[in-house]
Amino acid sequence: MPTQRKYPISIGMTFELLQMLDERVASGGFRSRSQLVEKILRENMDDGCVHCEKIDKLTSNHLLSLPAEIEGTMEDIDNYISEKLEFRRKRSLLLETIRNETELESIISELQKHELDREQTLAWIDKLCMQGYVYQHPKDQFHVV
């Protein structure tokens, strides 16, 4: 197979990006920076960045929501994901506790075992009631809808 003529170009990049490029070359089995950059360009130009298109399609159909303030590093995304997963864990724990315990003091007592304090628990219960996930029976009993 004949080799294609390569045309040298010059691009500028930050030191951090250059380090990332070098790490990827070393760990990805590429012969050179040029080979890696060429691969990245081909994937994103030839395929139109299929992964990006999928995310855009999900986002535009409200099936995937990313907050507008999330831009930048993967560390920012990791922190966002960590916060959301912790929020979901606490919410699930609260709903499960309400399914098992209906008395307010029993719910609070059970959640204190999981390091949720009284004020936080009451705020979460109020929020879930306002959102319609939980309702409060007149005798101060709570139920998951």
C-alpha cells in the first residue's frame, strides 16, 4: 500500500494539553503525536463526532440534562456526578425508610443512623411532600405515593 503524502502543519496548545497528548501517545500505543492527532481529527470529522451527536440528541429531547455551568475539566464532571449520586442515595434511603416506618420520630431516628441529622431529614420530607412523592396523614404518619 503506497504511503500518502503528509503535509506538516503547526498548531499551538497549552502545556497541559500537550502533556495529555503525550500521555495518550504513550498509553495508547501510538507511534507519534501526529498519529494520535490524525486519529482524533478523523474520528471527529469523518464521523461527525458520533458520541457528541448522541449526547446532543438525548439532551435536545430532554432525556439527558447537564447543567449549563458544567464546562471544563473531567474533574468538574466527576464532582457533579458524585454530588448527584450522593443526592440520589440519600433520597432513596429516605423513601425506603418512609416505606418501612410511618411515624416521623421513627423515620428521623432511623436516618440518624445513616448520618442524616434531624433538620436535614425534616427539610427532605417537606420537599418530598411538596413534590408529591410523599404525603402526610393527619395523624403525623407519612406514606410514599
